[in-house]
Amino acid sequence: MLKINVQALRKITGAFLEEGKTVYAPRHLGMGDFAFDRIENPDEFQIEGFVNTLLPPKEIFFRQMETIGRFGWKEEGLCEDVEPEIEDKVLLGIRPCDLEGLLLIDAFYDRVDADMPYKRRRKKTFIIAYACPEPADTCFCVETDSGPWAKRGFDWQLHGLEEGIYLLEVGSEKGRELADRFADLMEKAHDGDLELLEAKRKETLGKFKKRPYIKRGIGNIKKVGEEVYRYLGDRCFRCGGCNYLCPTCTCYNVADIGTRRGERVLFWDSCQFEGYSRLAGDLNLRPDQGSRLKFRFECKLAEWNTETYGRIRCTGCGRCIYTCIGDADIDLFLKKASET
Amino acid sequence: MKRNRMSHKALKAEIVEIKDEAEDIKSFFVRPDEELEFLPGQFFMLSICGVGEAPFSVASAPHEGLLRFTIRKSGKVTSALHRLRAGELLGIRGPYGNGFPLDPGGTAVIIGGGIGMAPVRSLLFHLLKKGDFDLWAFNGARSPRHILYADELLGFKGRTKIVLTVDRADPGWKYEEGVITVSMEKYLPKIEKGTAYVCGPPVMFRHVVKTLLDKGFREENIYLSLEAHMKCAFGICGHCRIGNKFVCVDGPVFPYSEIKDYEEFLA
């Protein structure tokens, strides 16, 4: 473990920016809301003092909407491809739950050899994770083995010791190289620092709301009865918020905007929308909201996730809980599932 | 450079000919800019700029030359396709999906309901050219106005048996009347060894599968071609997921034994 303070971190960020790297880090939007944003100068980011960003940083790689083709500009009837621009980037301050989310999206893409913007963007990314000292009420990463500190997938991970002072954990070869390069801005951690880290971690774990029903509910996923889905379906407002805020949701739709001249765009979709499962001829594979919720909960929690992705695809970030206006969220679902 | 078909990048294809097949159903014979080899049961994504893209199975057999798509007017993209004329252009990408197993290992029983006859037509004409099989084909539709390929199917004799049936006949109809399983019960013998290939509306699947099981087929020898409205066709967009499978890459053809628990596809 190395030790670094926030001033040194800003210097390193400055060096990244000077080299032409794009840096994405949390920025305060006001009213206590934080979001990942492109940082233009090293004073702009803030990585501690809040639990997590409103949206997971997956949108840096998987844009909410993006143009994949243009038509009617050169030749009639042909959609020309638009290639995504790829920056050499640094992702600073990503939380362990969202990092695990990115790794799960990687695994999802790795099943097939598809040429997609996400995959291209994801390649050149230096990840500096920030281990969480303080959970929110809705956080349950301790139950899904995805936090409050990351165990994989980072180049560096910062562990707060006190405000503005972090232990820096190197997690990759690239991370080692860069740590060597900036060695004069860091020092070696002492035994006392490591003891303090252990104490901090214990304290953090103690702050999580106890949710014994989460693991029990996940174990029962196959047995959950239709009445549970119906009950939650009746409460669901079909807003799609759970999908849009989810660090592992990847579904998208494609549409042409414009008639004779326009663009083919790819944009986030939600399995909670009626149109998601619609087929030709007014058929719908999932005509009721209960079956759509079942589709979503199984996508995240079914046992086949472990076979294919090595784990369930919920990372416990809790965003779908606080955004759900109908209280039809995964927390209530797992409570019900645990009673099955 | 080899084109990566695992992306949204489409080729251009010219519509060479359009044929009226049945009420609201036309066949489009298209020639892509590059030759696109495919297997019966695979599908392509067709697009019209400014309207959108949708998946369509190929109705022609690989040896038949032009790619033939038999398309029912039912939504935005298909309505726009129906307005096109010969000589106009389409976007095309594919082929996608697994296709049908091509060796029936005995008797081949092909069952197509409505527009579901399109993908099994590809298989039927492929099998007729490739081998010497005992072959049954049941082609069902709502009414005589909706039956597909009748003129192409009636010339076969010998070991190829074709049964046309409609739910409601009219006075000019010379063939069977009743849902497709009625004809299957009536004509299809017990099958010791063979493969069944089924495509049709979800409501047809369960009844057809039951009849096939009664006739001696094993669950793993009954193949169903499923429909889903995929947006990517290479396993990413998510729309065609069923459990841990994706209709676009793991299907669209599945043995019944693999999907019998997925109720939404077998309404």
C-alpha cells in the first residue's frame, strides 16, 4: 500500500490532462448531488464527502443516446456508419459497486464478439476506484459481495484514512507503472496506516443496514410465486428508472430520427416498458407488469447468472431502491422472496 | 477487410422483384452488394433509412439465388417495406442465428402456420434438393386468402407429402379445413425416427408440440423457430432474452426440450 493526499492526486490529474487524457470524475452539481463529468482542470473533482453519484459512470461507455449511422447525406438509401470517438481516459472516483457493474457489463459483452461503442471505449481506461467509507440507507453491496471496497478491476484504489488522505492500493500492471512514475508524490504506508485502515473498514461495515433477507431472497428466486410479481407489478409506475440507474443494465433500442435525411441512433431501453417485449401483429411476450418485473429480477438474480458471469448481476448500489416511486423495488422484492 | 456482421453496420441490397403472396403478404427478392451465405432458419436485419430496422427469416433456400423475404404488413417497418418497388434499396445485415438442423435423421415433418411458413419454406426447399427423405409438410393459414406458397407446393409427389389447411374454408377451397393439428392427426403416421420443424404464432406451438409428442417425437427432436423483436441480432440489445438464452444467437431455432419452461413463447 502507498499513501497519497488529495493535493498530490490533483497534481497527477493535472499531468493526465496535460498528456491529453480525458478525465472523468465526480463533480458537485449542487444541492448535494454528484455526477461523473469530464474534468477540464484538476481542481474540479470531488471524490469524497458523498456516498455515490446519481448515475453510475457506465454512461461514459454506454451513452444514453448515440448516433451509430447517418443517412441521406451522401447516397440515397444507405446508412453510413458513424464510428465512436475513443479517448485515452481516466475514470477517477468510481465506487466499488459501480466498478463491479462495469466488470459485469464487460463480461456481458465478452460473450459475443460484437463491435460496439461500449467495447471500444472501455479498452483505454485507467480506473482509480474509491473505497466507500460510509453507506447510504439503500446500500447493500455487503450482501452482494461488491463492496464497500473493490476486490478486482481497478488500476488504483483509494482508501480514505482521514479527509484528503488516502491509502493507494495498486491493482494492475498498468497501475504499478503509473505508481512508479508518480512515486515522488506518494509515500509508503506505515504499519499504523494499515491498522487505521482495518479499523476504518470495520467501522464502515458496522454502518450498513442489516438486510438478512437479501441473500435468503436471492436463494429463493426460483420459487417466487406469480402473486409476488403481480403485487409488485400493481405498484410499479413503469417509469424505467430502475433500468436507467442500474450499473449493469445494458438493453438498448435503435431508431431512425429524420425521414429523408437523418440519423440512426442507439439509446437506452427499459424492459419495464410495454414496447420492449412487443412482437409483430400486436402480440406481446410480457403483456403485464408483473411478468416484466419478473424478467428484470431474474436478469439480475437468477442462478444462471453465476454460471455465465460468475456472480449475480446486482451490485447492491441501491439506486433502484431510492428512485422507485411505487416501492416495487428489489428491496421489497427480496423481502417477499425471502418469505417464499 | 472482412466485414464484422456482429455490429449495426449494414450493407446495401437491391429489391429485384416483389411478389404478392397473400393478403397483406409480399415476397421481396433482394440482391445484397456482397454475397451473404446463410442456412435455412437463419435471419437477416432489413432496414429502410428513416423508418427503422426489423428481423426477417429467409424464405428462400440457399441454392435458390436471390434472398427471398416473405413479409406480412403488420407494423411500421413492414408497412414501409410494402410501399417499396422493385429497384429500390434496403439496408441488410446478417445472417444471424443458428438455423435448423439440416439432417432430419429419418422422417422430416415441417409445420408452418401463417407467416411462420416463411422460414420453414427455406428448409423445405433445401431438403427437397439435398436428400431423399420421407417428408411431410403441413402449411396452415387462417383462410384461403392467407395461405402462402400454395402454387409452389402442390407439384410434389412420392415421398414428399404436402398438406394445405385453412381454419375457415371458402367455396373454392379444395384442401383441408380446420386448425393445423386436425390435419396432423388425420394424416401424420406414428414416426419412429425423425425431426419436426415448427414455426408459427405462439398460440400454435403448444398444440402442435402436443400432437407431435403423441405421434412419437421426442422433445429434443422437435425444433421451434421463435420470434422476437431483436434490435441488434448479435446478443447485446437484450430484447430477445429468454432466461439465459438469446433468441438471436442461441436461436431462433430451439429444441422444445430446451425452451419448454419459457411460457411467454408458448402461449
